[in-house]
Amino acid sequence: MHEEDQERKTTEAYEKLLKNMPSIGFINRKKRIKAYIQLSEMAEYMIKNNEINEGEALFIFSLLMRKCSNFQKAATMTALTLNSIGKGVISPIGIKFSLDVRKNLSLPSTHHSDEEATSDEKDV
């Protein structure tokens, strides 16, 4: 029963994020990055309120990459320009996913990579 509840929560979180995907404009870098930041902040809020855990949030972002072209464009644009975005602007879950996207695109690490390594070391 617990697994079904968790699956239902994950599905609800996915639908909530999908429904709240902001407009990304037409080839608009700022709007795409802003949309990614807003959605990652929503996911971070859900994590802090125990609606989902970090693994589920990353799973949902992966689904959104495949099912929502606006999210895919926003996440890719953010990953491509991550080195020009200051620390603390994007939520921790947003940084983690963006760094994964950068790895998938074979892009070099950024100043945010240090941030993720530091947070991983705290978990150990």
C-alpha cells in the first residue's frame, strides 16, 4: 500500500509541475531560464514539505524532459548557460538536475559543480 501511495504522490507532483510550467516565449533565453528556476523552486518546495523526495523530483524532471518540450527547452537552456548563473539563484534540486543535463551534453563542469560536491559530502 505504501508503494501505491508514493506512486500516487509522484504522479500528483508531476501533474502539478506540468500544469504550472510557465511560458518560455519564442527563442527567449531569459524566459526559459526563469521558467526552469520557477519550476525547480516548486519542486524544492514539494521536497521540503515531504510531498516528494529528491529522487522522485529528479525522476519527475526526467519525465518532463521527455513529455514537455517547453520544460526540455528551459532545462537545456539553463544547463547550457549555467556557468553565467550565480550561485544561490537556482534551487538545489534544480542545480542537481541541471548538472546532470550538462553531463549528458558532455559539457564541462561549472562553479555549481563544487556546490553539488559539497552538498553530497554532507549527506555521507
